[in-house]
Amino acid sequence: MTKLSVNINKIATLRNARGHNRPDVLQAARDIERFGAEGITVHPRPDERHIRYQDVRDLKGIVTTELNVEGNPTPDFLDLVREVRPEQVTLVPDAPDAITSNAGWDTLRHQGYLRDVVGELQQLGCRVSIFLDPDLALVEAAAQTGTDRIELYTEAYARGYHANREAAVAAYRLAAARAGQLGLGVNAGHDLDLDNLAWLHQQLPELAEVSIGHALICDALYLGLENTVQLYRRQLAPRAGSSH
Ligand SMILES: CC(=O)[C@@H](O)[C@H](O)COP(=O)(O)O
Ligand SMILES: NCC(=O)COP(=O)(O)O
């Protein structure tokens, strides 16, 4: 079964616009879980423009599914995850001023560094995932770091989906299959939406989890949060003939 982890960054964006506590990020996380999500994802950025470090601490106390914390393992980020010990940490090589995530790791170049970080986070009890492009050499180098999972960066898939969905998913199928052979779990995320999610899910039998934020929260403005979470979950219904 592929799990849906809802990224609630954009709920915090809305809250921060007024400086009060509306919408309440913690209540939204509780409700999103009640509506059927199997995880909550946050990506605290150094400027705290949406999720704040304190939100991550508070979320750890109330999330009953799995908390997935994404970010670049800077000293501040590492101090936060040492304190919070979320179920999963997803390492993302974002520059401090990135508008959103715009690249995966070069796991060949940064293999030694990633191995050290992965090892430390695993010692804390966190499952670790490395965000990367669907490239076989990068997947193989990720496996050498000892990571538990990879997260396939799906921006290119989402961009290509409407023109040619077969072509758009091809590299992702190969990368996911290679990861599976190497014993790595496979997550995916970025720009997934109600149009492109079902096809990715059908084509990647290895897919353990998707994390989705921007499009899901946009859809919720029209469709309501409960309905939207359920619509996304429906795209992840077990594949025909599959026990997963
Ligand atoms: C890691 C990733 O793919 C991102 O999509 C991310 O978590 C979203 O971050 P923003 O909400 O800051 O755009
Ligand atoms: N890891 C991807 C994520 O958490 C959400 O990405 P997006 O749906 O906001 O593009």
C-alpha cells in the first residue's frame, strides 16, 4: 500500500500571513489524519516562512501516524531533529533562499557526507530518505550511504505528464526498480496532484509513500480538506492484482 503523507507547509503560510493562530496548524494536522492521511510532512526552512521550528516540536507531540521532516541537514536542522526525533527525516539539498525545492542530491559527490548524516539520524531512531532525481547512478550511490529510502523528485514527471505520460514516468520506473533491487524503500514527491498521481502509482509498484502539499491544499480551497484528502487517497487505491 502506498501511504499518503500530507505536507502542511501551506497551512502555516496562511497562518503566518496574519501573525495569529488561524488556521491552527496543529489542529489541521489532527484533522488531516482523521480524514485518512497516513502521515504529516513538514519542511521547515531557515527563514521559517511557513513551518516554524516550534511547529515541528509541537507536531511531534500530536501526530499519531508518522511525522516526516524534510530539510537540508544544516547544524540548526540537525539540532531540531536530534531533539524531535521524527519517524522519518528526508534530506533535501535546498539553498536557504530556495523558493521551493528545486534539485535533488548529487549522491556521488556528497556520498561521504550523506553517509555520516544518515548514520547519525538512524542512531536517533529516524528512518532516513534522500531526495534525488530518477537517475540510476544516483540511486546506486544513495544505497552506499546506508539510507533506508529515497524520495524521487517528481517535478520533471509532473511537468511532462500531460504531454506524454509514458515518457514522463520512464526514468522513474527504472529508478524505483533499481532502488527496490538494492533494498531501498521508494518515496516520491513534488508537484504531484489529482491529475498525475494515479499514473505514477500504477507505474511504480515499489512506491511506499508520497508526500503532497501544494496542489492538495489548493484543491482543498475548492473541494474541502476532508474530501480532498480522500480524493488523493483514492488515487492510491491498491493496484489490480496486487496485494499492496
Ligand atoms: C522536498 C520537496 O519536494 C518540497 O516540495 C517541499 O517539501 C515543499 O516545500 P515548500 O512548501 O517550501 O515549497
Ligand atoms: N516531498 C514533497 C512534498 O512534501 C510536497 O511537495 P509539493 O506537493 O508541495 O510540491
